[in-house]
Amino acid sequence: MDSIERKYYDEFEHGLLRDMLRLCTSAGMLDGNLLQSEDIDGKWDEIAPEYLADVLRQMNEYPEVSFGWAGYIGMAVAEWWDQDWEKNSRNGYTVLYGKRGFDDMDDHIVEDVLGYTRGSLETKALAGIMFSCARMAMDRIRHEQVESQTEKAFHVIARSMRTMFRVGASMCLFKLGYSMQKLYS
């Protein structure tokens, strides 16, 4: 990948992240900042190849799921990070599968990792914001008029998934009480 292509993908991802942060902030799920950790971001690098392999088979039939579940994975990893990173950092991608494997990953994460009750207001709010962020990613890709089944399509999809993951992780950290602090004046 040359520097012009890398700049395009970086700008695409930055713009999508900025817009998702605004959306999540307006919904009360964030405070305008991306809360992050190198540990959490590194976990995405580890599990992304397996996730993308699962997702690319589902993309045409279930695009919102494909994007949205990356956000749920971010929430799960942030929860693991908060609980006991030394132990949880060893968790592999398939630990996130539900009873039916990939198909009910969202329910497993919400109920068994995050501890929410199915059908609760909080669960519905999470599903709503994940759907909205997923639609935003899909709309952005369509706006870019990226031809499907191309290398460019793969890269914008992968960057969008990473953005969803990072936003999901940030929402979980925000819910857990983490915030950005200015260290120097």
C-alpha cells in the first residue's frame, strides 16, 4: 500500500470515528472523547483476522450485524480489561461465540460478558446505538462509491470494523466510569 492509499484510509477512518463519537455523545453513551487503551486496541489486532473471516461470509446478508458486532466485541474486550486483564488478555476470539457460535455472539456478550438482562432498556439502547453506528459505516462506504469485492472495499470494511470496535470499547469504558484527564497544563 502506498502513502496516498494509506492517507485515504486513515482519513476515511478518522472521519468515521469523529462522526460515531458525535452520535454516541448525543445519545449519552460517550462524552465526546474516545477512551482507549493500547491493550484493548492490541486485542483487536489479534482477533480481527478471525472476525473478518467470519464476517465477510455474512456481509451481504447481514451487513448491520457484521459491523455492529465489532462494537460488541470492543465492549467485551473493554470489560475484560477492566475486570482482570492479566487473565482475560489470553481469551481468544471464539470465547465470544454464543451457544450457536457466531450467530448469537451479541446476546452472549451482552448477557454473559457485560451482565445485562436480555430485553432490558440498557440492552435495547446498546442495540439501537450499535445499529445506528453500523448504518453510519455502511452509508459512509456507499458514499465513497467503493466497488465491492475489491482490495479497496476490503480495506474500508476492515477500517470500519476497527472503528466500531474502538467505539464499542470506549462506550464500555465510559459506562465503567473512565474518563479523559488532562495531565499537564
